[in-house]
Amino acid sequence: MWKNIIDGFTNFISESGIAILINNFFDGGGYKNVIMIIVAFVLLYLAIKKGYEPLLLVPIAFGMFLVNLPQIPLEGLMDGPIGDSPGGLFYYLYKGDELGIFPPIIFMGVGVLTDFGPLLANPRSFLLGAAAQFGIFLAFFGALFLTSIAPDLFQFAGPEASAIAIIGGADGPTAIYVAVKLAPHLLGPIAVAAYSYMSLVPIIQPPIMRLLTTKKERQIKMVQLRTVSQTEKILFPIVVTLLVVLIIPKTVPLIGMLMFGNLIKVSGVTDKLAETASNALMYIVTIFLGITVGATTSAEAFLNVQTLAILALGLVAFSFGTAAGVILGKIMSKLSGGKINPLIGAAGVSAVPMAARVVQKVGKEEDPTNFLLMHAMGPNVAGVIGSAVAAGVFLSLYAK
């Protein structure tokens, strides 16, 4: 009897997470898992203590934390069914990412929460939203360039370069959707980079905005936007869907769901659908998407030179996208005789509504009576459309 008790206790100890971690710390790369757990704690700190995109970073960080804890082979969270093993929990939840289901559903919720009124009131905002996508294409060619000069270190062909480039749009669901379709093996670092830069918008953008504008330009006050009729708001999602999908059919899942979400909001007759899509449904999907994306960031997949390159390219793309929007804003300000504040061009990235709030904050620092938020929302929502269109272009080129 005592022998059975001792053997059972010994087996319990040998199969514990502590024993697995100790046994694999060096030979099995366990130290890398410790590094990833530390990264997860840093993301949790940024989300909880600093308030940077907590609804996204908390699930992603905790998924990262869970998948890097010691696990018994064939019983891990992301393991698929093998033999008698049915597979881990996240393996099945991840199907929503893998099949491209979760990102479009989130886009539907975003559509409900988005007010296209400022864009309709000032159609020139479309140009600022388009200019901010410059960073996406810069990162695309940057990834191809890295591969051409160091093929032994980087393997970024067209599909991989496309998925990395979308980080520059500061649009997490779009980045995940494109990564799943074109470069699923890079999903972890791409998703973490995209959401990290989204959360760091208030830190990254202001220095670029101040560098490229003068104090006088930052103090420009813009006239109040005209009132947009409900008919215009109803026609907008229908017309945009028709035009964009006819030109780039691959945008249907993203643009279609974004505009459908907006339509059920502005129609005035589907309030319960709009409430469900923008609250319970979107938050449920956000939980599943965030925690499963975080679970793809195993140490083996994340800690390598390609991940560092992805993080660097994403930062370059986001920074240059911001700069391109501000520069076009300066040009438009000159052409309009000083009626446009160039700061609103920085909101052309798709981080809604954070980028618009940053514009408001920077403008208010120069003149407390200046109110730029609604003017910045035009380029901001145009950026959402622009990043989805850029994604459609890449999908048309490389998706099978």
C-alpha cells in the first residue's frame, strides 16, 4: 500500500508544471517560455495600470500567459486532436480565427459604433484616410527588401509582407484577418504588434504630429460641420459596399460587415440588432479572438528574429502612416487658405476613436478653446475603410 502511495506521489511530482519547467528550462527551451510570460505580464500592466486598450490586451496577454505555462504534450491548450486526445480548448475556439469568422463579426460591431456623419459632412476626409495608408505599403516593400538582402534571416514573401504591412493601419481585426488568410504562421507576432501599437497611439502619434506642424497650424480652428440627414446616413453604407465590392470583391467580409453594422444602426428600425451587435456579441467574440490570438504566441513561434522585424516594420508603418496623413493635412491647409488644421490628418489611421481623441488632445494643448474631435472623426472612420480596402488589395493579389 505504501509503495502505491509513494509511486502515486512521485508521478504527481514528476508531472507537475514545476517539474516540467525545471526539466525543460535549458534543454527544452523552457527559459523562452519564462520570457514570454514576462512579456504577458508587461502587456497586462499596460492594459490594467495604464488603460491601453484593456478590452483587447487583457485577453491577448492572458492567452499568452496560459499557453507558455508548462503543459503536458498532447494536452496543451492549442494542441489538436491526436489519437484518443480530443484536443485543447483553444484549438476549437481558434477555429473562429482560422476560418475568418471572428474579425468580420467585430467589424460589424465597429460599424454600429461608428458615426460616418463627420465623413459625409466633409468628404475631403477620405483623402486624409487614404494618405494614412501610405505606411501600409511602405511596410510591404520594406518586408520584401529585408528578405532580398538577408534571405537566411527573413522569409517574407508577398503574402507574409502583406500581412505584416496591415499592422500600419492600426486596425487589429483587419490585421488578424489578413494574417489568417495569408500568413497564419505569423499570426501571433502580427496580432500582438497591431494591438500594441493601437494601444500606444497616445504615445507614438503626438511627437510626430508636433514635429511636422507649426504652433500656428496646430491652433487653426475649423468651422462647424454641417448637419447630415438620415437619408444620407442610410445610403452611405449601401453605396460604399456596392462601389468597394464591385472594385475589390475580396473586401466583402470586412467592408460588408462594417457597413451592415452601420446600416442597422442608422436605419432606425433595428435598434435591438444594433444593441446586440455592438455590445454582447462583439464583446463575446472579442474575448474568444483575444485569448486565442494570445495563445498562438508560444515561445517557439514568437521569440525569433522575424518577430523583431515584424515589430519594427509595424512601428515604421504606423509612424509613416501618421506622418503621411499630417503632411497631406498641411497641403490641404495651404490650399484651403488655412481653414484645415493639419493635425486631423493623423487620425487617418484606423484606431477608432483613439486617434481622433489624440488629435483633440494635441490641438487643445495649443488652444484650450479648439475643438477638433468631430473634424478628426472624418479621417478616422475613412481610415477604417482605407485599411479594409488595402487588405482587399493584398487578398486579391495573394489569397488562394
